[in-house]
Amino acid sequence: MKYTLLICDDETVSPSREELAADPMMQAWEADLASRDALKAGARLRPVADATSVRVRDGETLVSDGPFAETKDFVGGVAIIEAADLDEAIAVAAGHPWAHRGVVEIRPVWE
């Protein structure tokens, strides 16, 4: 079954790409994904300052800069994984560094 991991953290303290690449915990998580052949797609997202929100109300399209939510924790990346079941998806999510400092939300993918 496919699951989407929504990687959420306070982006004001988010590490750079270089810091992530050098992080032993991130390296271990990526090695675990590779050994499971679990990662199907993923991407780190640009900061919320680059976001655009779109809403349609009463036939009118409303466009605004920034995210919809007003919170310090934002989705900073996504990973789509293949896992046998929710327990395996939880094990994969628990290995992500952000599970130790932010949150990793798991959502099953409609297939």
C-alpha cells in the first residue's frame, strides 16, 4: 500500500540541503528506505513565503500569497512510500529526523 509522509517542522529552524546531506540520522533514514525499496517519490518544498493559496468562493477565485494555515509548523516536504501495512509505514516515519523534532503525518494514498 502507498502512504504519503507529510514532513512538518518549524521552517525558521529548518536545516540547509548541505546540513541535511551531512546529517547521520537523515543518512540512516535514506539507507533504510533504500533497503526496503520503499521510496516511490518525494520532494522538499520551498518556504511558505513562496506559497500561493487558491480558494473559490461563490464562483470567485481568491488568490493570496502564503499558506492557508497560520501556524509556525508547515509541511516542508513529502515522501510517497510503499509499505506492507500501517505498522511498516509508522516504522519508516519514526526513522525520519523530523519525527524527533517536528512531526511526520502519515496518510494512505487512494489507489
